[in-house]
Amino acid sequence: MHLLAERLGRVSPSQTIAISTKARALKAAGRDIISLSAGEPDFDTPANVKQAAIRAIEAGDTKYTDVAGTLALRKAVAAKFLRDSGIEYAPDEILVSTGGKQVIYNAMVATLDAGDEVIIPSPCWVSYPDIVALADGTPVIVPCGQNNGFKLRPEDLEAAITPRTKWFMLNSPCNPTGAAYSAAELRALCDVLLRHPDVWVFTDDIYEKLTYGGFVPATVVQVEPRLRGRTITMNGCSKAYAMTGWRIGFCGGPASLIRAMDKLQSQSTSNTSSISQAAAVEALNGPQGFIPEMVAVYQGRRDLVVEMLNAAPGIVCHRPEGAFYVFPSVHGCIGKTSRGGAAIADDESFVVALLDEEGVAAVHGSAFMYPGHFRVSYATSTEALREACTRIQRFCQGLR
Ligand SMILES: Cc1ncc(COP(=O)(O)O)c(C=O)c1O
């Protein structure tokens, strides 16, 4: 008899493991490795947030809370949605989970039956297709071209919808491309969704605070309140407040679905850490001055990286609106051979040779369901980025 469930076989082992294992091994062997593969801010959690957590420990806020989160935090989340997006959620329409990832997991496991389809524009965050598959659903991957800024066009959404479509998942700003949808672009997608009343919408807005050059972020329910009854608006503290380790994600949505997700969470993890929740109240309600300072640094890095990568022969890098990633194409490098003798057959052999020969670790596009590209995270110091991009230029100049 097999030990492992059949469901686990549907989940692919992390595509990024091979490259990060190799990067670690090279580093251990004394090589100078620059990693551009981080999925988290390189900033520290703001001091006022840390202090709130310390106070919570000292005050004895160290016990179980409501599964859905403390009332104080759910009120702070509701205030955040109202302040930033003009969306009103009552506390019973809010769920706090162990990171944004658990919000996605809860929503999918609570709603999907075998054969239900989930539309996922690609390039996409690696976890979406796997979570859908774990929940017995079928991911329907819809590629979005670099020539459209890696954004889904309304006609592509329309064409992907079938009678089995249960969810449309949208991530703006996007990991791995940094692409963010304006209100007008969302409007066009909402018009399609209004024609399909059985399709639910999951919007992952976790990078909302990280947009540049005056770009104004927007979210689906804000643009089209008629979709409120079938939309989960997800957000969290991980990226906006440099709090990835605290594990705070949250969402607003219709009370009936929130109750179902709460029920599922009550039989898996229960509440997320009471101490992290106290810290999140301070993050959301306290001074927000940390965010524009962080955003200014990221914007400078984005511009540096885009410019330097576009100067590398064979690479084309678009300038995205947000997050802390760029997703350049390597089509102009494919079919060539590196100075070290590696055949560059695809995006994966490109990143492996780049790591071997120049000590720069990045993630190949196939890991995000979009070959021919690679993801660069600029959540690392400006000096390291400048050196890494210089090495990428040298690597590309050496291709024959
Ligand atoms: C697009 C996207 N959604 C969700 C998450 C998960 O965030 P959390 O750490 O809050 O679970 C990430 C983290 O990398 C992400 O990139």
C-alpha cells in the first residue's frame, strides 16, 4: 500500500529548489554568490511594530484568539480596506490567516471540487497552480504576453471561461513580473466577469503598497462593487511592512464564504500567532511613513536594474509598475554557447550557466509557468544589484 496520498503527487516539487541548492553549495565552497532570488523585503520590520509585539508578550496576549483573528485586528483590517480602497467590510467579513498563502489555501480547499477550474494568468506565483491542484481543482493557465506588459487581456479572460470555471485569480502587482493593473484595465476585466455570474474572483493584492512613479493601485471590488458578493480581496503584512516571518495575511469577502474558510482554518491551524496579530494592529493603525521611504528605495533599484539589464545583449526587460521583481526575456540568448562552454537551450540552462560562471542566482521563468524569461528580485542592496547586473552583462557579452 502507498503511504502518500495521491493528491500530493499532483504537486510539483519546487522548481526553485535546484537552483537555490546549487547556489548554497557554491557559497559553501567559498564562491562569491549574489542572490537575486529573494521573495521577501530586505528591509527590517519597523521598530514600532516590533515594540507592539514586545508589549503584547509582556501583557500576556499569548493565548488562543478567535480563529478569524482578534476583533482589534479585524477592525484594523476593515479600516485598511476602507482607507485604501473605499471598500466597507464588517468584522465578520474579514479573516486573518497564517500569511496570505493560507488565505489562498483556505479559499481553494473550501470551494473546489474535482474538475472545478481556476483561471490563472501566467506568469504566475509558483504556489497558485499547486494549491489549486492540492484542493482537487484544475489550474487553467492563461499566458500573458510581454508585449502587453504581462497583463491579461479581457478577450483572453473571456475565452478561458467555461461552465467549470469556479475562480479567476488575479495578482496585481504581480509576482514574478511586477505588472500592476490600473483601474481602467481592471474595469475591462470586470466587464467580462459581470457577464459570468458564476465565476468567483480571488484578488491577491499583497504587493499593493509597492508601486512606482505615481501608479495608483486599484482592486476589483473598488472598481466594480457589483462583484463584491463573489470576490475575495486578499492582502497582508508580509511585503508592505517587511513582516514575512510574522505570518499575517488577511482577506475581506462575503460572510458566508468567510465562515466556511474560518471553519476550515479552525480544523487546521486555528488562529495565527496572537503576538503577530498585535504587531499587525500596530502596522495597520500606526504611522505609515516607513512605506514611502521603502518604496523610494525600491523604485531607484527597479530603474537601475531595468536599465542595466536592457544593456545586456540578448535580454529585453520591461519596466513594471510594482512589486520588487522584473521578468526579462532571454530569447536573444537561446541557442548560443557561453564562454564556459554551456549550451543555452532555454531559460533554465541560462540561469544555471549564469550561476556557474558569474555567481548570480536568479529564477528561471518556467518556474512561473512562463519559459523564455527569468525573474530578478531587487529586494537586495543597490550595490549588490549593480554588481550582479554588471556580471549579467558580461555573461551575455560572452555568448556566441
Ligand atoms: C503573489 C504572492 N502572494 C502571496 C504570497 C504569500 O505571502 P505570505 O508570506 O503572506 O504567505 C506571496 C509571497 O511570496 C506572493 O508572492
